[in-house]
Amino acid sequence: MLLQPQHVMPYAMPALLAWVAYRRVRRNFGPQAWKPKRTVVRIVLLALVALLLAAAAVFVTQAALPMLAGLGVGLVLAWFGLRHTHAEWRGGVRTYVPNPWVGGILTVLLVGRLAWRFTQGGGLQGAQQQPSALTLAVAATLVAYALCYSIGLVLRMRALGGNPPRD
């Protein structure tokens, strides 16, 4: 018996949401090891997603203003997050400690919107419809934050220097 998508998806989507939430929460607390290659890949991918969102704003005209507001919120959160991120050397490794409040707010925003869209927005069929302005605004907030925060983190880590300080 083969598993069919319509039977698997009602169970797979909550599992995927739980995994996304777990990963986001884990990255919001405590010291995080700096991984420059992963950050550069993240910046490139986020820049591509930002371009796609800009194109979506052209085609989904009722979402352009909410997306612009989301962009502004994301930039403010990135600025605040970077101002409250501590970068340092620990055990010969560059690390940073992100602000848990900003990460928590963004996690609640992401998981809440995904859960709402999945449960109230028609489930899998709702995902095939035209995206809502609120969904695009949330996406713009998350992408703007992640892109600006990642770029700022690269600059912050470069300021730490390439070699750990000697005792």
C-alpha cells in the first residue's frame, strides 16, 4: 500500500511546524557558534527570496503596502537585535548570543501565521490560492529581519578579527 499525499499531509504539516519552531527556538537562546559559510549561503538565499517578494508585491497589488510595512518592521527588529547581540571568542571559536526577545517575537509570528493559515486558511487547498496580504507582510518582516541581521552579524564578526585573543 502506497502512502498518498492527501493521507500523509495532515500529519506531516504539524510535524513540520514543530520542527520549524524547534529550530527557531534553539537558535534564539544561548551562545551560537559562528559559521561564516552557512551565513553567506543564508544571505544569498534570503536576497533571492527578497527579490521574489518584491516581484510578488508587483503582482499582488493589495499586498504592496502591508509588505512595505513588514519590511520596515523587519528592519527595525534587525537593528534592535543587532544592538543587543553580543559577539565574542569562546574556546577559540567566534560566537554570538542573540537577543532572545526578538527571536521569540519572530518565532511566535512565524508559527502563529503558519498555524492560522493552515487551520483557518483552508489547509493545503488554501496554500494553492492567492496569498493573503497578511501572509506576505509576515514573510517580508521575517526576510527583512533575517537578511539585515545576517549582514550585520557578518560585519560584527569581522570586527572581532580572524584569530582568537591570546591569554
